[in-house]
Amino acid sequence: MSSRRMTTIAGSLVTAAFSTVMIFSVTASADEGPASSKGGKAVDEAPAGVELTTTLPETISVDNSSQKTELTATVKNDGSKDSGKIRLLVVGFDGMTVKNVQGCSPIEEKDLPEGSNSGFACPIDNLAAGKSKSYTVDATFDVKKTGKICLPVQTSDGKKTFWQQGPVPFGTTNPSPNAPATPLLLGTDNKPVAPGGDELPKTGVGRDLLPLGAAGASLMAAGVAGLWWSQRRPRRTTY
């Protein structure tokens, strides 16, 4: 093969790869920072030797035109024994709506916790000691509103919650409404501002009256994270 032909093919591959990246950034707008368990708290006591936690990215990026974003939710077993059957729930609140979680099933509206707008259940047959399992989460985030996400880790029947991260907010105190994308930080209450600089009204009525109280780090400081799920236990469906 001539060097000229090889150069042409190589150039085409580079162009194709670049195009793919550009398409991905528009549809998913994923720009994750380091993983963090911020806003997480142990709730019901886990079996001896089992230590379950979750992590979310420190930063995500929302496409301002489509409102789409993508993030990774991870559940870990840092203990010395296998977990047995458990499930991870991924639940959205306010301006953050969970559209899909790879390998998981949507939670019926009647089974969603109070105040949430969407959710998915991810059954896990067993999480071995020292192992983790990650899920790709497709969501939308209305940057004109506040938005939160919650990751409870439960028994497969939902009767016990071993760990719960959130509802923890994503947000920014310095929005860029005219930029292609808005970066959001985990644990930061969103402070939306209109293009003209006027602050927009907060989302909904009585949002601060959710079972966990005010959003963000203050939730965890109050030490009542587990109350959110335990107080709202409608008819359970095993996934």
C-alpha cells in the first residue's frame, strides 16, 4: 500500500473518531470528575462482614440545549464477605430526571418515594467482597431548577436499606446560560440565573419540606438520611 494511500486512510479514521466524540458530547454531555460518596450514610445494619457504599462523580456536564447528561453510579462492597442478593436504586428529584439506567428496570410511579420524579431498580445477585459494580445513568437536568439524585442500597425485597447516598444535589453557583454546556458539582445547590441576570424562582412549593429537609450537605449533617426511604415505603415490588 502506498504511503499516500495510508495517509489518506489514517486521516479518514481520525476524522471519523473526532466526529463520534463530538456527537457523544452533544447527546450525553458526560464530563465526570473523581468518584465521591458525599452525602452518603449507613442506615440499617448490614450482615456481618458486608460494607456497602455508593459513589457518584464529583462533576457532571449538562448540555444546555438538550438538557441531557450522563453519569456513573457505583455500588461497592468494601467488606470481607459477599453481600448476597441486594439492589441499587437510582432516583431523581426536582430538575434532575433519570431517563435510563443500563441493565436496570424503571420503578413504577406508585412505588417512587415522595417528592421524586423518576427511578430505576438495579438487582444484584451478589457483590463479592472487595468488588464494585457501576451503572451508566442517562438523565436530564433542567438548569433553571434545582436537581438531586439518591442512591439507596437495599435488600432485594426493599425491606432494609443498608446505605443511602442523598438525595444529594448537583448544581452550580455560577451558571452560564449562553454556554454550550453547564458543569455541575456534586453536593452543590443549583443557583439558576436567567440570561439577563435575574434569579429564577425555586422549583415547586414546599420542596424544603421533603422528609430529608434542606438539600445538600446539611441533610447528612442532620444524620437523618435513612428516614427518607424508611418513612416512604409504599407497596414493594421485588425486582
